[in-house]
Amino acid sequence: MITFDAERHRYTDNGVNIPSVTTILGAVGLPNLSMVGKEDLKRAAERGTAVHSATEFDDEGELDESSLSEEISMYLEGYRRFKSESGFEIIEIEKRIYHPVLKYAGTLDRYGILNGKRVVLDIKSGVFDPLSVGPQTAAYAEAYTDLKCYRYALQLKDDGTYKLHKLTNSNDFNIFLSALNIWKWRNQK
């Protein structure tokens, strides 16, 4: 049984640490954030966490909008606009996934129906990097379902708008597998 410790951002299976999709990709430099300062990275991570929480609580009908800063409200406005304009139907929210054979875990942001098709949707509130989001969503899709599904990244912007990116690189899962193998090699005991 996979468990998640949010404070440490750690997944375990019967007490054994399981690497997350983002940890695996980060170990090989995806996304490449080397040019971003520590303080900027910290602020972006905090904003990303706040945006994810706001969208999750909103989807669950439990959001206290008075608790949001103006900045986070603008990202939420973009998210709501996306749902309204696209007709996206949510099936799963912040779904923990685990691949029992390849031994990796993660949390996919949304799984649902878009234009009549099953999709994995990753929500981004910062810079969109297809080189890392593509393999990330491919890993989530592979671990979550054996059904054919499409992959998208939803880039929310600070002005209340959004951009939907369809992820179509057929090599994305192979890229993730390469990163996973490098991660395993570096972490041999």
C-alpha cells in the first residue's frame, strides 16, 4: 500500500521509499532551473502549492475565497475560465498513483474528460517546460491507466488567463524511463 507524507513529499510502500516522478526527472535536470535564483524558486514553489490547493478546494466545493491573495485569485480565475470554456469533466482530483512494477509514484493533478476523450491534465502556474511536463504526464498516465488517454498541461497565468498545451511527443515515456534508470543507478545501495 502506497502512502504519502506531504510534509517531506515522500512516498513509501510498506516503509520503503519510492521515488516520485518529479524527483526522478529532477535528478536528471528536468526542468532545468539552474538559471533561476533560490529565492525566486522558493516563491514559485510556494505560489504553485497555493494555486494547486486553491484549484483542488474549488473543485471539491470547499474553497474559502476570502482566504486567497489577489495573486492566487487570478490564477484561480484562469482555472475556472478553462473549465467553463472547455467543458472539462473531472473524474479524479490530485490522484496518488503508483507503478508497482517500475516502482515510482506521484500525484496527477486531474484526470477527466476533455472533448469526449480521457485526459491526464497537469496544472502549471509558472514557466511551461514541455521537456519535463511531457515525460511527467506520460509517467502518470502509464501508472494510472492502461486505457488510451491524452495528456495536457494547463498553464495558468497571473492575469486570469490560461493556455492549454497538448503533449504529443511519443517518446515522452521512454524519456521518463531513461530518467528512472539514471535515478536508480545513482541511488544504488
